[in-house]
Amino acid sequence: MKKLLFFSASHCRACKALWPIVEKEAPEKGYEVEYYDMDTEEGAEMGADMNIRSLPTIIIMEEGDITKKAVGNTAWKEVQE
């Protein structure tokens, strides 16, 4: 199964706008979704491991490998292309 990692933070307006769309549509497209809040220790550690520099960031993984990475308010649209 494809995995979608969504990186967000409480101060990120684009994240707040994009998350409800991704949360609804990604499972319909066959993605297992994981949400990481960069305001938490777990989210910050995962963000550092994945080299997250801007938010929102969406990473698509298949069989443990990153296949796509997109940043910004158009990230969801980009990973679907």
C-alpha cells in the first residue's frame, strides 16, 4: 500500500486549509495517511529525518522508498500527477 506522510504545524495556514482535503481524498485513492505535527517532539523528529524545510509537505512512500515529495499549498495536486 502507498503511504502518504503529511507534515504540518499549528502556525501554518496553508496546512490547515490543505489537511481536510488530503484527509478525505487520500484514503479514497488508496493511501494510508500519517499526519505529523511539527509542533510535537515526534513530528519534529520525523521532520528532521525526512529533511522537511517548508510546510505543508507531502511525501509519498511505496515499499519504504520515497517516490514523490511536494511542498506548499499545491502539494496535494502535485503528488497526484
